[in-house]
Amino acid sequence: MANKYFDVVIIGGGIIGSSIAYFLAAQKAFHCSILVVDKDPTYAQCSTTLSVGGIRQQFSTPENIEISKFGSSFFKSIDQYLAGSDINPDISFHEAGYLFLATERGISTLKNNYKLQRSHRVDVELLSPNQLKKRFDWLNVSDLAGGALGLSDEGWIDPYSLLMVFIRKAKSLGVKYLEDEVVGIDRNANIVTDIRLATDEKIVFKYVVNAAGPKATEVAQMAGINNLPVRPRKRFVYSFHCKTKIPDCPLVIDPSGVYFRPEGDSFICGVSPPESQDPDCLDFVMDYQLFEDVIWPTLAHRVPVFEAIKRGRSWAGHYAYNVVDQNAILGPHTKINNFIFANGFSGHGLQQAPAVGRAISELITFGSYQTLNLNKFSFERFGSGKLVKEINVV
Ligand SMILES: Cc1cc2nc3c(=O)[nH]c(=O)nc-3n(C[C@H](O)[C@H](O)[C@H](O)COP(=O)(O)OP(=O)(O)OC[C@H]3O[C@@H](n4cnc5c(N)ncnc54)[C@H](O)[C@@H]3O)c2cc1C
């Protein structure tokens, strides 16, 4: 039996793989066949659907700011991209902003980031403790030196709805989705030629895209690429209910790294651990002690009415964590030119999906980026040492 052939095979149908599939299929200059392979069509355990859905402009690198700017404009005009005769995108964009708080120790970094963000026309305002208190009377500002509040283009969306609408639109444009697990990638010198599936099928391609999220390193290794610095790192999300209402609450990032935001009538929150306490991990076992010992005391300190809260549903998900510089890895492998990375998004891949989908579709269609130049995120940077250091990783 002849092997199946697709011009582009995308491994992983999460938000990154499905955005790439959509933008490729929507490229007028590209009339090719596209296959997305995902082992789990429910997407119940992928990073995308377990994420917090945050969209922000407040990054510390120009490239991430520009990527998120496109993300936000995409989400705000999503109908232009993803609506169809029977597709009505509703991703529940709550444009309530991010509030980054700083003590004396962090205020100069916050101010530097603010300057950079303003130079990229980000709608962000620097607030003194008094101004913070005036705006958010529920906030304890006693130990704060200031805060930066996003006034527009920031907030959160519903990740599951976004993923579903990307998939439906991609399918409507001719993209095929296959439920199967990629278990091998065959390579002939510096060209990858086909994927092998758990069902024993082989699929031949011109390009393969690694969009396997936390499993990106496993997939790269199938092609003999053993130095992709992406590791699965577990993150917990806890919901809680507070009887006292706190009005106009943005997504708040405490100086400790603990974050919270409204979710319906309740809130969700979490914190990233220090690097030394962040092992590689692919299980979903919850840590409730982290909430009791670290998160709740921090919440109660920052918002005194959070002293009286009731914890609700909680879940764990995984970052595809780039252990070298916490940023995306995009574009072809240095030697294997038809193996394309879209990996390592750490905590900000959801909001980067539109710009990344567009960028990878440009690379495949035209051989170079046409809109945003994302060459800085190449795999090559690990060899040249030209890293992209993002300090605002939540
Ligand atoms: C708790 C948490 C909170 C987050 N909060 C935010 C946030 O507020 N804002 C933000 O922008 N980002 C956030 N993120 C990060 C964001 O969710 C991810 O960066 C993004 O979803 C990555 O998407 P992806 O498509 O690369 O990976 P995934 O969504 O994990 O998709 C990868 C897919 O690949 C498939 N796959 C893997 N291996 C194989 C194989 N061998 N064969 C077939 N299929 C395979 C998997 O089944 C999966 O469906 C958060 C992440 C977590 C875990």
C-alpha cells in the first residue's frame, strides 16, 4: 500500500499547531495539503485547555510585545479571521488588564519595562501606591512602591473556545485532522521524510512542524535532535470564592509571583515555583499544600478580604518550559531545514498563537517572515549565544 502524503504535517493540534494550520490554509499563495496529527482529540490534557487564558502586552522584550500586540488585535477582530457560515467565534475576551505590582526591590525593573512598553505604544500606566489605592481600594499597598496597569489590549479569554474555533475554521479550509500518536520520524541525512504512527501508518511530507507542546523534546528526539531545551514543568491553578466583591479586578501579579484574576463569580490563582524546585514532570498530581502555605497567605496579605475565602476546583497543567531563555523557539532546525520548531512557549503560548501561526505559515509559504521578523527566536540562537531573555515570565 502506498504511503499517504501531505505537504505539511503538524504534530500537535493544540493552539499552536491549529493556529499554524489555519494560517497556512488561509494563505492565498499556498495551495497545499495540511495534516494535523494529535493523539488526543479531546485536548483535555494539553497545555492550551488547562491554561489561564491571560493576554498581556507587558513583556520585557520588544519581540514579545509585538507578538502580543498582534495577538490582541487578532482576538479583538476574531470574526475577520475565524468566522464562517456556521462558525461564530466567542472567546469571551475580558479586557480587564494586567496589574504588575512591585516593592522597592522590583520598582526599577518595572519602570524600565514600562519605558520599553511605552516606546512600543503599549497602553500601560505606571501608578504610585496612592494611585493604586485610589483605583483599587481593596488592595493592600503598604509594602508596594508602585504598579503597572494595562489599560487596553490585556485581560483573558476562554482558551477552550479559542482552540475549538481555530480547529473548526482550519477544517473548513481543508485541513485534515487525524487522531493518532506520532511514534517515530524518519530522516535521510539532513532531511526528515516521514512520520510513523502508533497505528503503524507512515505519512510522507515536505515539511514537518513540531507543535507537541510539553512533549516537544520527545518529538525532536524522534528525528535525532537531542538538544531542544524544552522541558515539561507542572503548574497548578486553584479557584476560590470570596463573599466580598472586589470590583474592577484585573489580572494581578503580586511581587511574590502569585497571581489571581476573576473567573465568573469566583477567582483563579497560582504561582510558578523557583527554578530549583521545578522538576521535569508530566503527571497531574495536585499540590494543595502550595495553596495553603504560599498562595493563600499571599492573597490575604495583598487583598485583606481574601482572608475569608473558600477554595474550589483546582487543576494542574504543564508549561513547555524553555530552560535556557524562557522564550519561543521558532523556525527550521539549523541543519534539518524541513523540521520546523514551534516550541518552548513557557507561560505565554496561548496569546502568542496568532502571531506564531502567521509567522510559521509565512516561513513555509515564502521562505522568510513577511510581517513580524521573528528570526531572533530561531533554534540557531542556542549555538550563537544570542539569547532572548524575557524577565516577565509568570
Ligand atoms: C496552568 C497554565 C497556565 C497558563 N497560562 C497562560 C496564560 O495565561 N497565557 C498564555 O499565553 N499562556 C498560558 N499558558 C501557556 C499556554 O497554555 C501554552 O504555551 C500553549 O497552550 C501551548 O500550546 P501548544 O499547542 O504548544 O501545546 P499543547 O496545547 O500542549 O498542544 C500540544 C498537543 O500535541 C499533542 N501531542 C504531543 N505529542 C504528540 C505525539 N507524539 N503525537 C501526536 N500528538 C502529540 C498533544 O496531545 C497536545 O494536544 C499556560 C499554561 C499552563 C499549563
